[in-house]
Amino acid sequence: MAKNSPNRRQQGMVRKRGNSFQVIVYAGIDPVTGRKLHLRGSSTDEAEANRILRKLVAQVNAQRHAKTRASLQTTIEAWLDTHELAESTRETYVEYAANHIYPALGPEPLGRTTTHVLERFYAELRRCSRRCDGRPAVDHRLDGPHECREVRHKRPPGRPPAAGYPPHDCAEKACRVIECQPHTCRPLAVVPIHVVDGVVA
């Protein structure tokens, strides 16, 4: 087994698997999915595997110490403040950024918002505008505690009878039923991609 320094061992490792040496380097948390990211490599030569390890560790460190530490959200807000846009266009950009970009990537340093990260982010929005995890869910119509199914009964005009309203057939009376619906994935129809691309470029 290849021996690594304590710091390098924390970030990555080389392990023997069959006739090859596998290299695994921890690269942080994926801002899009929230899952751990690992860079990987392999070689049948142990010395080459250690060279791959050093290269991947250096790559991760360079990414972590990117020149700019400004967040993507701060940079987009500055871009919107300094670019001449029609008011309706600006409002659309602000809405898309607040609803889709900032929750997923807003706190990320600009230097870590790579093309690969953006491509996967756009792909998720094209799959589902809410970037769901694919499991069954409910699209609630209200925030906070509420009844997911509400029946608005049709009542005759005037004050309620002292004894209360008599039972009735909601279908016959065409009472209105309002309920939260099962989630259905819908792609985001329009994504102002060039806003993000413009500030990252």
C-alpha cells in the first residue's frame, strides 16, 4: 500500500485493488446535489498512482484557494446592478436568481462555480424546475401548516340555520374541492443562463 503524508491521507488515498492501485481524493461537497465529491484515478504502477494522488490533491487545493472568494450570489447581484437592462428584464432575472440560482449555488465562491457544476445545474432545471430528488412528493399550495384537502361547500345565501346546514351530496351540489397535488416534474421553460455564464466567464 502506498504511504502518504498525514495531510495527504486526509484528502486522498491509494489502495490496492487486484492488479491495480486505485486513487481516491476527497474534493468537497457537490453544491448541486449535496453529495460528497471524489476525484479518482488508477494505475498498475504504485509510483505512478502516487503521482496521480499528488496531482489530484494539488488540483483540489487549487480549486479551494481560487483567486476570487466572492460568492456567486454577490457577483450576480453586482452584475445586475451595473448592467443596463429593461426593468421587466431585470425583474425576471432577479426572480429566477432568487427562486433557482441562489438556493442551490448562491453561497458558492465564484472560483468554484465551474462549467461542469453549471452544466449539471442547468440539466437538473431542464428535468425539474424544483430540482426534486425523483421520489414521490406533494406540491403544497400553501406555506406553513394547512389542510391539504379543503372542501368549500355551496351554501344557500343568508344566515346559517340555527340547527346547522343539513347533509348534502357535494358532487350533486358541485362543492369546490381544493387540494395539494402530487408533484409532477416540469422543466424550467426559460433559464437566463447567460446571466450566470456572463459573471463566471
